[in-house]
Amino acid sequence: MTARAVIERIQQKVGVPWRAQTVDTFKAGDPETTVTGIATTFMATYDVLQRAAASGKNLVITHEPTFYNHEDQTKDFADDPVYAAKAAFINQHKMVVFRFHDHWHARRPDGIMAGVIEALGWEKLRAPDQRGFTIPSTTLDGLARDLRDRLKIRAMRVIGDPELAVTRVAYSPGFTSLQGAMRSLSRPDVDVLVLGESREWEGIEYAQDAIAAGRKKGLIALGHAISEEPGMKECAAWLKTFVTEVPVEFVPAGEPFWTPK
Amino acid sequence: MTARAVIERIQQKVGVPWRAQTVDTFKAGDPETTVTGIATTFMATYDVLQRAAASGKNLVITHEPTFYNHEDQTKDFADDPVYAAKAAFINQHKMVVFRFHDHWHARRPDGIMAGVIEALGWEKLRAPDQRGFTIPSTTLDGLARDLRDRLKIRAMRVIGDPELAVTRVAYSPGFTSLQGAMRSLSRPDVDVLVLGESREWEGIEYAQDAIAAGRKKGLIALGHAISEEPGMKECAAWLKTFVTEVPVEFVPAGEPFWTPK
């Protein structure tokens, strides 16, 4: 079974039309390579590639980029030694990397959110809309601690009054743009926006200003990897339902950060 | 003295030619307003504006945006209630906001770095190049703790082996692009890159891969505000040397984040 055949099967099964414009393409390796095993991951870091190769998985399906930018453009740093080492490792181990971002989010329900909801145990807390949850009454600090403990986060960041009463949560996996932060925080039925990352002069400043303007809001930044990684564990489980010829395994990229004690 | 007259004096004194293309422009208010006092800050958040107004400062000189995006474009969210409240506050209090980013960095020495170096007590640790420092031998964890304690950081994030031997530091204030992270981390004379913020799929993934590739490197993300704010305290001190007609005060924006205990 070739890497291309695996991806064609994904395209048939994902349940949404495959887009003409998408980042969901092969990023490295030869699509005609015979697959020995499949690793799904949040991000195909060098460390993830090493662990995948060590366990005999030569097709890596990654949610985020392999080469440090959204389009995986590498022409500007073809001579960079870290890039060169990673690219050489992929070649030496006959690996193939495919990105699965746009369509895994486009699936209904969103494949990333499906995994997040399972990791949080929030299956029964879902509000009628896609990304809203109504949780048992707590405080911003209480929710932050609960998320930290469930997702085992080392370096979480929170904005707002720790004693803020919280019951209605918007969850925005990954990077949240200004427009996304505005949309969530301006909803009267959202007490707290949980996201992966947002720039300090965009969504973060907006959250600070919403609070300074007297709105009862909070923001919890989990980190991008933490906020989406369970969705790629879900992806491995989904792949196993229709790829049975080779082993499929979730290889966690993990939280990149730690914080001094 | 009008706000425009203050800015013209800054343009005369900053020591570098004023650029045709720059974000250093008036962002809100009437430049012909008579100035009652000047506040310098990392970012003109709503909270900073309220504190500046309360102490009689109606000209706010901000390093980062006022309206949640680099260009301070507001046409797409003219009806947003948080934006509207902030804009109304500026009008009601006859305030003027001017951004001072490009030229304060362009000044030699870089005005932001001058303030950071003073805050860190690193005046005598400077390497021959602009942003490099040679610090007493420590570990990555030791440097992280020292920075946390000196800058009073609540939510710092670190990548790399805590026991990594560290003596040569590159300091990149604010947002670090992929290109910036590559440049610093590929230098043989840099053990650790200290920065404000970088996206997880750009500079952060690159740092993870540099380490996985066997390079002895670390990265410390202070937060954008923390990494630059001392430079706007320095700006207030500098302004006082040639603006004596009105009070000048540094109004800290502060670290936006906290972390649950």
C-alpha cells in the first residue's frame, strides 16, 4: 500500500469535498513509497519523526507544518542546517509526510474538536452550536486548574479575574485571529474563551480591553499544541476504521514548553 | 504645546531619519490637542488609557498597537462594542495616541534594548554585536529563574534541557519571526535565544528541531510585553531630557497573563 493510496482513502472517507486550495498536501518524501506504518501527530517535529521511524512508521500525518511556516515553503532556507538535517532524516528513512489540517477541521463534527471533547470529558456539555460548552459553575481559576490537570499542561496562561464566575465556554483550537477572538468574546453567552495561541497585540489585547471595558470575560491560552493534539489521537482512531493493512499509531508531539519551578 | 509639537521634537531628537513608510503615526485623537501630560507605555490598552487619563496625561506614546492589529486598521470593526468604548473614552478625555515603534528600535542604541539592558543589569555583559550578551555561566533553568525574578514574570515559557550550560545569550525583543529565530539559533556563539513571543509552528518548532538535531540550544519566551516594556520606561526618561513643559510618566501595561497556582 503506497502513501498515495492511504491519502486517497482518507479523501474518500473524510466526508467533505476535497478542496482545490488547501495546505493538505504531501510535504516531504515520495508518495509512491510503500507504507510500513502510519503515525498521526499534532506537528511533525524532528523529534516526532525520530520516534515514528523508531517504531517502524514511515508515513507521518501531521496537523501543523513540518517546515516552520504555514505553506511549508523551504526555498528561502534550503541551506539551513536544521532544515537540512530534518530533510535528510526523512530521506534516509524513506519517510513520507502529509499534512491533514483543513479537511480534518472541515469534517463534521470537526475532527480536532471531537478529540478535544473526548480528552476533556465534555461530551455532554455541548451547547447547541459547534464550539460552545456549558460547564458546571466554577471560577476562571477553577476552570484553568481543571484544564491544566486534565490536559497535563506545564505552561498555561490566563487573562481575567481569577474569581470570575464561569459556566459558558467557547473553545477555539489552535491559532486564534483577532476576528476569531472578537467573535467569541463579543457573544453574550460566552464567559471565557479557551484557545491555543493568539498574538499579544491582536486577540490578547482585545481580551484585555474587553475586560477593562467592564465585560465579565476571561481568556485561557492553553498553547497551540495542547489545544489541538487530542484531535490527532482521534485521527489515529478514525484511520484504523478503514486502514487495516498497516499499524496506525498516535505519536504525541507534546507541549513544547516548560516553566521554571 | 500641542501633541504634534511633541512628536516633531521627537522626530528631531531621535537621531535617525524619519521614514516615509512607518507605523509611527497618530492612531487616535486630534494632533492639535494641547498636551497636559505624556504617558509612555508598551501598549495603549484600555486599562493604560484609563490610568493615563486619571493622572492627567492626555498624550499616550505607545510602542505597540492601540487597536489590535499592526496597522491599527479599524474599518472592519467600527461597530465592535469594545473598540467603540475605547474610541469613545479617547474622545471624551481629549486624548491623543501616537505609536513609537520603528524609530525607537532604529535609534542607536535601540531604545527598547537600552531599557531592557538597564532592567536586567546587563550593561557590562554586552557582546560586540548589538543583541548578544555573555553572562556568568549558569544553566538554562538558572537563567530562566533569574529572568523571571528580575522581570517579575508570572507566565514564562522555556524550551530545552534545564541543565543546558548557558553563557551566550541572544535577546530578541517582541515578536520573533521564523527568520529571526533561524538567524539567532544557527549562530555558533548563541546558547539561548530569549524572545518575547513566536508562533508555535514557526520559531518555536524551529527551536524544538534545532535541539532534536543535537544542537546545544535553549529558548526562553518571556512574553511580548515583558520583553519590551522596560524600553518604554527608558523612553519616558529620554523624553524628559527635551520635553520639560509637561509631566512625562511611564505607565506600565504589565504582563497580560497569570498562571494558576
